[in-house]
Amino acid sequence: MVTLGVTGGLGSGKSTACKFLANKGAYIFDADQTAKQLLESDPEIRNEIVEAFGSDIYKDGKLEAQKLAQRAFVGEADQRILNDIVHPRVVEYFRQESEKLRDKYDLIVMDAPLIFESGFDSRLDHTLLIYTKYKIRLERALRRGNLSREDILRRIDLQMPEEDKRDLAEFVIENNGTEEQLQTAIEELYDKLTA
């Protein structure tokens, strides 16, 4: 079993790349989805979030995700507080899942936007950056329609610059072309890692 961290900035095509890896037979661990589940279900995390961001972050026991995002993505300090609460639990959950699945999959992938920022990379065999030009990332993120331009720009500014990630990643796949080109590059990498 090999572990691979797939990262990339907002709108880079990271999730599409992971979909192609899943089609080849990889197990995909979605760090963002796991973080959301833990924010909903883990009482310890809930208490820390309330203490850091206010009791109105949860309404009738349900996470007000939009409210948390508005407070946590204001600046680096607030984002760091959120990450320090959630990331260690996500890493532990990934470790447990990998252990359970090690005999079932040749490749276990962690899909996470903050692999380097959080130190996840030190727990993985390989890292892959899906690198996409800023203008294309912005256009893709706007097309999704779930965040305003201002929110997108703020989140991009809070992430590690793509050039820094490029220096840290073991593998880099450029995603400035077609989806078919991305698929071909991803499938070639899968074959290389699982040979």
C-alpha cells in the first residue's frame, strides 16, 4: 500500500484528479469532508470551536458552516485556530482508515487543500500538486457559484502560494488544459506509483 497526498489551490482541479484516481482503483480520503463530519459529531471539537468562535456557531446542535467560515477565514490567525483544532483529528482519522484499508488498496489518497500547511505531508509516502494558473483557478471557482469573488480571493490569499507548494511537492501535474489531459497524466502517475 502506498499513500499519496493530493493538493492544490481553490479551483485547481484537485477533486477531479482524485475522481480519476478513484476510477483507477485508489481509495480517496477527503480531508475536508472528514473535517466537516468531525465538526458535526465530535463533542470535544464542538466545545473548542464554541470557545474559539462563539456559541452561535452551532444552532440546535447543527453546525452553522457559513457562520464558521465567515469567522475562520477572516485572517491567518483565525484560520490557524480552526486548523489547530481540526487537523490533528483528521490526521489521526486518516491513520486509522489507512491501517484498516492497507490490504484492500494499492493506493490510498488524501485529498486535502492544506497538506503542506498542516504538516500532513510528513505522514505520506508521496505528494502531488495539481498546479493551475491563478486566472483559471479563479474562473473555475466562480463558475461553481457557491462563493463570492471576494470570498474566493480571501481564501486564495490565506493559502500557501502555489509556487511554494510546487517546491515542496514530489510530483506536479499542470492542469491548464483539458480534462482529458489531466486524466491521462493522473492515470500515468497511478500506474507509476502502483507498479
